[in-house]
Amino acid sequence: MVCLLALLAGFAPRIALVLLWIFTPLVNITFNGWIIPLLGVIFLPYTTLFYMLAYSPTSGLSLIGWLVVLMGLFLDLGHTYSGYLNKDQAPGMSAA
């Protein structure tokens, strides 16, 4: 089950976050309320997922945890930026 979740998180982090939210208490342990996780699902799914997985209820985030969250932020920004770079290469959008 964990391997399936890891594979799903690799290509569909929003689906993995929603499944974790429904079937595990990780979101409720990590965040107080539902607004921040919802915004994370919409805007920064990798960052939210990595924060949720690196968070410890007793000690918060360690340095390694913050590095993992930073990696998630870079993944989110990379996906967004690559979409802007490749927008002219979409099928049917060639310059004439």
C-alpha cells in the first residue's frame, strides 16, 4: 500500500493528498483546520505532501524535514515554470 501511494504521489500528488486526507489522520495531525491543506492541494501539492510526511507531532520539522519540504517547493515551481516554457510547443499551437 505504501509503495502504491509513493507511485501515485510521483505523478498525481493532488490525488495522493486527497486519499491521505480521507483515509489517514496525517492531515489532521499536521494542520489545524482545513483551509491550509485545501490551499496546498490546489496550489502547492508537492510541498504540502512533503510537509505532511516530514512533520513529527512531537518535535515539528527537523533540518532534514525542512530540506524535504524545500525539495517539494522546487518540484512545484519546476512544474509551474515548465508549463510556461512549453506553452508554445503544444500540438496545434505552432507559429505560422
